[in-house]
Amino acid sequence: MPRDVGVRRLASVLAALLAAALLLSACTAPASQMNQPLRTGANGKPDFLANYGLGRYFSNLSRNTANAADAADSDILLFVTISGGGKRSAAFGHGALRGLRDIALHPPDGRVISMLNALDYISGVSGGSFPAAHYGLYRARSFETFPSDFLYVDVNAYMWGIYTLPWNWAWMVDPLVGTNDYMAQVYDRLMFHGATFADLARIGQPIVSINATDIVNGTTFPFIGLNFGLLCSDLNSFPIARAVAASNGFPGLFGPVTLKSYAERCGGARPPLATAPAVSPPETEDTAARRRELARIESIYADPARTKWVHLLDGGIADNLALRGLLSFFISLQSDAALFQHTALGTRRVLVISIDGEAEAPYQLGLQRSVGGLLETLSAASGTQIDAYNFETLALARVHVAHLADRIRAIRCAKAPVIYGHPCGDVRGDLVHISLSDIADQATRERLARIPTGLTIPREDVNALMQYGEALVRDNKLIRAVADQADFVPLLAPPSAPSVASR
């Protein structure tokens, strides 16, 4: 047989095998999981309050009543954010939650309860979305299972399988299947087992916010009821694994997770707590500017002529600390006077704990001739940008926390000079930043900071990151002082549900 004929036959066989593999992958590709439209209530109108993060979940802010036996009822308004940084940040953040679990609060009835029971809101981005979502879904059991479910698992092997195994190549031929659809499937199989935001809703506080980046508008997109309400979409039915995949969609490795807008079905109605154009008393210039920008983005989402699809990638692009979504949450909270007043009267301490597992900027590259390959270059460029942006985000967050405390103080003192046995002005707002740079041992600090931003790291590094995250939170003097100063107030009847806006 002539050699060229043999070569052609071999090429034909290989082409046939490739076609068969692509056909098989198309048959076994992850099913498209598009978000669903918002359901209507008995009155035939959009049921905004049924969405996760609104309605009773929001009204119970700072009143963790999901389990009455464990309810903290403290006067602490407690928020935790967990940064991006791959599995390095996931392990560090999980350790930090263990540290909060180790700090005790002491109600007057003699109970000893964990500070975690006072947690109102947990926000995670990119790598930090894993421990945030896992804790939100499993609570105390997360401390037993998260390491074996995720931290010790070689997730990179699953990721590379998307590109190297032919039966995973449907994303190459089907524009409606993306690489991140496969990762959502992996996360669901490892950790979430079909859970949706409705499962988080049934459990109750804290509110869990998973943050991605809207690559069209260049802004943080938290998976909470407000944003989905603007799209007239149902968050409750949305898979947690898919939200986490969006938050971890590193550009270049993964394609976007796309949401469909159903805004035309809501006929211009807006969900409760949509950003008000202004509040009284006057805000600081920075807060007012952020309110205007937030209102502008919300108007874009709610307008079917301007938004039909929302394309989401890694949340670290817009905010690697998961703090900017929290600042928007502060503004949303203040948009409803009744709810904010209810929350303010029972609050003396506002505490934001920022858990930052991001490594320091790669300054050593300044001593090298070559940065490395494509992935190394992308990692260095994105890491440097994130570090610079984080500094500004922290500064902005401190301003907003102080402003929130000022507004709470004003509401309390307008009510009475003494609130629940404390001077009305006895209000503090603090932001505590816990990072890898706080590790005292230089050799350990540098070793952990060199861990690449990926989804597989050695077991000994996982254990070290959990250990230091736990110790840094547990031993933090300011966090412990807030716990020691906590008082416990009577459960207040929540205000009636805020009305649906139609601005």
C-alpha cells in the first residue's frame, strides 16, 4: 500500500474518532441551567419577597432566629467577607470561620454560644466563595466535612480534564455549553449535591452572598434576591454550585456563566430595597456617589431594552475582597427606613471582618528576566492589579463602616437617651483585616504566600492555612473585645415587609 494512502487512511480514522468523541461529549455535556423567571404571588404580581435574601431573611437581620435554642440575640451586627485567592484563600477562610467558632458570647441566661451565632452576613468571592457557601449550607457540619469535600481534593485534575478528555469537548462545538458548566457539575458532585438557594433560605441567617463580576457593566454581581429581582428572576431555584462556578470563572480558563433577564415580565416594578435616590440626613460625598452609581446599574438591569443577558466571570475582577458587594448591601439596608430603624435600635457594635487569603505582589519577578508562561503572566498581572485595588477597597470600606455606625447612633439617640440599658451614643463600627501578612513566622508566611492561585495545593499547606486562619481570628484583640462587650436585647418584632417599589 502506498505510503500516502496509509497516511490518508490514518488521518480518516483519527478524524472519525475525534468526531465520535465530540458526538459523545455533546450527548453527555452538562445540561444548560438557565435561571428561571420570578414567580407571581396570589395577587398576580411578581413575588419579590420570596427571593432568597429578601423578605423574612432581611427583616431578621441581627436577630438570628432560625434556631431559637442557639439564637444569639446580641447587639452585634456582624459581617464576614472571604477574599479570592484559589484554594489558598478557601483554606485560610475556612480556618477563620473556625476561629470565630472558638470565640464565646455569654448571654444573661447562662448559655455559652459561639460568636458565629451572631453572624448576619457572609460574603465570598472566587476562592472565598467555597467556604462561605459550604458553611452557609452545612453550618457546624462544614467544620467536619469541608476539608475532605474540597480542600484535600485535587480539583485541578477535574479542570484539566475539561481540556484534555475528548468526551468533555462539547464546549468546543456547542456555543451554549461552556467550560464552567463542567466545573459547576464538579462542585455540585463534590460539595453541594443539588442544593439551591432555596435550601439556604430554609436554613435562615446568615445571608450568604456569592459574588461574581458582570463583565458588561464592570461591576460586582452578588447572588442575592435584590439583583435577581431586578432581572425579574427566581434566585431560589438557582443551583449554589453554579453561582460558585461563576464566582470562580477565571478569565481565559473558563467562559462566563450567563443569566437571562425576564425584566419585561415585571412591567417596571422594582424589588424592595432597590436603591433609593437619596436618604436623610445627608450622606458623605463618597456614599452618595456610590448610591448614585448603584442606582444607575440597577436601572440598567431592570430595563429590558438595555439588558437581556448578564455575563458573569470571576468575582475577583471587580472586587477580590468581597467587600464592595457588602457596601452595596449597607446602602440597600438604609434604603428602607423601617427596617433600618429596627436594626439600628438593637445594634451597638458593627463589626466587619475581612479575611484576605491573597498573596503579596510578586516582587521577586522584578529580579528575573522572564515572568514565565501564559498562566504565570496572567497570574502576575491580575495579582498586581488586585493588590492595588484592594488597598482602595479597604479604605472605602472603613469609611462606609464608620458612616453606618454614625447613622445607627443618630437613629438611637433620636429615639431615647438610653436604649436597652446603654447610652444611645454607645455605638462603634470597626473593620478588621485578617491576612497572610499577619503570620508572624517569616518562613511560614513566605511559604504560604508562594502557593499558586489554583484549586489544588498540598495537604500540609491546607492544614497550615487553616491553622493560621483560625489562630489569627481567635486571638485578634479587637474581635475578642467586641465579643466581650456584647449585650443581649429582647427580640423585637420585625417591621412589616417593605413595599414593592415601582420607580
